[in-house]
Amino acid sequence: MSENPTIPDGPPAVQRNFQDRVIGALMLDATVFEEVEHDESSLGQAATVVAIAAVAGGIGALGSGGVTGLIGGVVLAGLAWVIGAAVVWLVGVQMMGHSSDLPQLLRTLGFASAPGVLRVLGIIPLLGWIAALAAAILSLIAWVIAVRQALDVDTGQAVLVCVLAFFAQLAIGVVLAFMGFGMLATAG
């Protein structure tokens, strides 16, 4: 039985279309995350949400003078999504013993990227930092909801998994950065 009494166990009866799922994820509707957790065909949709949020962030960065490659941004967002889901899986499933699998986490966390579309508002002068802050806060909340639904835990446990996964991902990033700098130093 799920520890979240408002969400039944098993696949939800309602199957929303892609647009309704994205809107639901933006509205932090837990039933959307539960739905995509059980919909094995929604992995492509989740990847699309990650890509759309990355493109929106790239467009928004133009407003603050940032000129980053959209393709590179989408690739990096995709890598961050996969690594983030893998780290949540390692922490939540392997270390803490909760139940889920990597594809479920990829689907739910992909849709948790939906608030990133707000970063497109960064193209509007003086609004960029507000949009980025709102997107970051809403994305954090969406990740907690996604983890809660995918791992079938309460909100406190989901927050703990997200915090531990954040620090693990940060450590991985630092190690990769040092490895990258080391390779650059030896190549030059």
C-alpha cells in the first residue's frame, strides 16, 4: 500500500495526453507523476520534457547575454537527467531499500523537469532571475514529488533521498570536473 493516501497503488485509471501531463507536472499534480511512473511508454515523453525545458533555458539565457549552444544544453540536460535518476536510484533503492526501478525514476524525474520551461522568460529583461528562481524552486518541489511517487515513500523520506542524491551528484560532478581538468592539463 502506498504511504501517500491520496494516490492509489497500481496504474492510474486515467491516461492523460502529453500536453495535459506537462501541464499537470507544472502544477505539481502528484497523480501525473504516479501515472507516468506506471506508463512504460512515457519514457520518450519524459525525454521530450527534459529537452523542451533545456531549450527554454537556452532561449531564456539569451536575455541575460548568455550565448550557449542549444544542442549542447540539451545534451547536458539529458546527461544530468540520466545521472540524476541513477543517483536517486542508487540512494533510494540500493542504499535505503525503497522500491522502484531506473525507468520509473527516469519517467517521473523527466516530467519533474517541466518547471524548467519557465526559464524561457529570461529573455525578458529584468525578469530572467525571477524566472530562473521560480523554475529552480518549482523543479526542486517537482523532484521531491516525483521521488515520493516513484519510491512510494512519504514526503520526508523523499526529501531525504533528494538531499542525499544531491550531495552524491555534486561529488560525482566534482570528481568528473577534476578528471576533465586533469586530462586537459596533460593534453597541453
